[in-house]
Amino acid sequence: MKYEVLKKDKTDEETSGHALHDYDKMYASFSWKASEKEFVSDDGCLNAAYVAIDRHVGTWRRNKLALIFEDEAGFIEKFTFEDLSLLSNKVGNILKDFGAERGDRVFLFLPRTPYLYISFLAILKIGGVAGALFSAFQEQALFDRLEDSSTSIVITTSQLLPRLSGIRKKLKNLKHIITVDTDDFKTSVANASADLRIAGTRPDDHAFMLYTSGTTGKPKGVVHVHKAIVHQAMSARLVLDLKEDDTYWCTADPGWITGISYEILGNLALGITTLVFSGRFDPKRWYTLLAAHKVTVWYTAPTAIRMLMAQGVSLPKSFDLSNLRHLCSVGEPLNPEAIRWSIKAFGRPFHDTWFQTETGAIMIANFATLDIRVGSMGKPMPGVVAAIVDDSGRQVPNGTEGNIALRPGWPAMMQAIWKRLGKYHSYFINGWYMSGDHGTKDGDGYFWFIGRADDVIKTSGERVGPFEVESALVEHPAVVEAGVIGKPDELRGEIIKAFVVLDKDQRSKIKNQKDGERLKEELMEYVKKHLAGHAYPREIEFIDSLPKTRSGKIMRRILKAKELGLPVGDTSTLEEY
Ligand code: WT7
């Protein structure tokens, strides 16, 4: 196997003061029990919001900046640890006044504004289960998640509220919608008590949940517990290399796991100052933010890096980015060109990291002190046992392709799939957690990503289930059936492509290419409006019939092979096609 190696000099500034100076030594001696001691009090209780915020208030960090917000218009708001402590106490009391009790699901449908973060912490403080809904979600996506989780309170803004209006009546368990940008809410906050007794949650009590997609069925609720914060904090230290004086910018949205684990919990548990930008992606704006806030550690995703690359190196060179010390990436394969480009643009490489909604925190990573084998995801986080196994959960020899698997027992591991015990158990085979990703491990323990073992789509780093998109498409009167795949795309990793079988009458109405294009546009808009802005098919192809198994399941594998001009493989279970 040929690969480029970026040697790390252990005496240089970046690596010498690193918490993980000697990977092998730390990996051998690491224990979660010992790590817990730093974050968890002795009484056996663990509340992640307390660990992230209130723990610091009794220390010199009380007046340290915790979160800095900048919005599209350049408006900046700053919050110290004490500010967040008091405000989350107030919101906790408001939620209690609305009747929220321990274990209740309270979901956030908010853009990246302060109340998203404050409310998230407040929900954890009262022992509730917080859920985050990506602000691009539309009615169908919102309904599925709120219905499945039996959410009782949703917190939103007046701008997003209309998307809930149409489904509100159908949601039997939804008791209240709180709108944070109203005068009413401001008055409630002003009047609420800033004293709150934080719920004495146990390490294994549910703290938050996120819906994520698999191959089939509706999205599933991945449930995480309070003790996940131990892993999130330790990985923020060992992988993201966060240190006391850092200004850290994570570009993810808390609607996805990265935004919760590394924009709220892990980073704040370490007492780090974190920047949150709620505006749109724009290369010049991003460099302006890096320079103006003197960002030192930056965590972003390959699609964003590729979009920056497309603008060239002279743009970043025209900014003073000398404070940047450590760069990390997550969510999809980080191509070697992106690493080479970042060395040219910023004088340092991006460090690839790998994890999933279900793993709750970083599992495999390129550590600042470890040589980078360009194209590899790196090595397991201390405390994590990773392996490549076959479909029956037996380890395969080094260099052989197989399933990326993890030994259960890391603190951030999901503890349930909401209401679907069978689904939860199906992740585990022969004592391994099966990730659904394929990869290899080389003789020195570096892991290499190959691809998904299933039909899950990764578009711009965001996980989309084909079934959700297919279901949205068939809701349109012109569509009889749809099959959806991820099509490789240089910029976005994959784009969503839909193969659509039209209703006979509709088909006869298409007289020319223009009519066809118009209908395609209409279908794209339809998915955007009903499901989510990011989950619509950028390409649609009309076909006469879909390849299906004899039992009627759409064979997306065949659609994909045809799209890529690859052999279609085993079709023995295929219905005539
Ligand atoms: C899937 C999980 C954004 C935070 C984690 C995403 C893919 C993740 C990498 C990487 C190649 C990656 C995998 C994984 N993925 N990181 N470094 N290289 N692929 O959480 O949305 O649950 O997605 O993202 O396919 O299974 P997620």
C-alpha cells in the first residue's frame, strides 16, 4: 500500500505541550475510570450540564468567556460561564413552570442562536431529555421525530414556528411550543429565578437524543446518557488538543452529533472559549472569522474544506491566520488533496477524525503528535478498542477489507434506540458494535475508510436515509415509485440522486425535455419543502421501473452500479428487470 507520511516532530511547539505526548504509552495506560474522576463528583451523580458549565463557576473560570456568537449580520454576543449558568437555570425554571419533568423530551427547533445552547443545558439540568432538530427540517421530518419521541415541549423562534403549525394538532403529546424571540419569553426570563437545583441524574440517565438515518424505515432516535461527557471532554483534549487559552471554532450545527459533542459538551467541560457562527458558508467570511476572533483550533468538515479549496490559496494568505494552531475534520472522507492544500493555505494539515451519531464521540483520529498517513483516519482514541471484522464479527487479517467495529463500553456509546430495542440490539454482533462502515487496518494500527456497508447517503457530511427521500417523493401525485442513491460528487462527497417512476398520465404529459426538466424542478422543490432543505435530490432521472427483489424491496445497489457503469453483481434475488 502506498501512502504519503507527514512526520510529526515531537519537539516542536504544536506537539510538545500536547496532552497526548506519547500515543502508545497513553493508549496502554488509559482508563475511563481514572478520566471520570476529573469530571464527576463523588456522590455518584453526574449531570452533563453541570460538568459543562456550573462546575467552572466555582473556579477562576467564572468570568471566562464560554460562548461567543456571531451572526450573518456581524452582530456579536458573548457569554461567560456564569452567564450560561444563570441563564440555563432561568430557562430550567421556565420549563418546570410549563410542567416539564424528569425524563420528558424537550426538543429544540432553533437556529444557532444563544437560546439553542442555553436551552439545551437547561433541559439537561432539570433531568429532561434534549433533542435537537436541524433548522432546515420541514414538516414531514419534524413530524416523524416529534411523534416518535413523544416530545412534550418544543422550543423555537417565530420564524420557524409556521413549520410546526400544520403538524401541531397531529402531535398528541405536544403540550407547549415556546417561542424564544417574543416579548413574552423575554419577560419570563427576566422574572424567572436564577436559582435551580440541578437534577441528581446518574451517569446512565438519558440526556439527549438525535434522530439519524439508516437504510430502511424512518429515522431512529439515538439516545445518549450523561456520562458521554467524559468521553467528549477527553477526546476534545486528546484529539482536538484543546487547551485553556484556546479560542475554538466548530462549524457544525447541534442538529448533528458534532454540534452537541464538540460545540456544547466536550469543549465546555474543558472550560474552553468557543465561537459559534450562525451565518451562511462563505469562504471570505470564514477567513474573516478565523482572523478576527484569533481562532486557534478549528473543527470542520471535508465539504467545507473542498469549497474553500475551490477559491484557491491566495484568499487565506491575505488574512492573518497566524493564531491557527490545530485543524481537524470529520463527517466524510478527507481527501489527501485537502490535506496538501491546507498545508499550503494554513501551514498545517487537517487531522481527520471518525465517529458517528451512535458513538457519541470521536473513536478514531489523527492525533497532533502522531505521524499522519495521508488518507488514513488514524488510530483509536485511548480507551477505545477498534477492529476490522467480518459479517459474523470475527477479526480479519491486517490489510483485509471488513466492517469497522468497536468493543462496547466507551462512555459516549448510545444507550438505546428510542422505543426500538430490536434495532438497538441489531448493532451488536459477537461482542462488537458494528458501525456500518467498511475499512481496513494496516500493520501499524492505522484505520483506512472504504465506504458505507449500507445505502446510507453522506451529502456534504450530512447523513440522509434514502427511504426518507423516497417516501417524500412518492407523496407527490406525479410519482408512483422512487429509488434514491448517493452519487459520488467531487465537492459534496455524494449528492442525492433519485430514480423516479412517474404516473402514466403524468408521463404522457411530458412532450419534450423542457416539460421533463420542469417536473424535475418541481419534485426537488417538493422534497425541500416537505422534508428538508438539505435532503432533496440534486439529480432526478425518470425510469420505467425500479429493480426490486422478489419480495418487493428496491435494490438501490443495482441503481448505483448502473449509475456508475459498474457490474451489477449478484442479481439472483432480483425480480425480472
Ligand atoms: C458516518 C456517521 C459528523 C460527525 C460524525 C458523523 C461517515 C464520519 C468520517 C471520516 C470517512 C466518515 C461514516 C460514518 N464518516 N467521519 N473521518 N471519514 N467517513 O456522524 O452523521 O452519524 O455519520 O459518517 O460513514 O458512519 P453521522
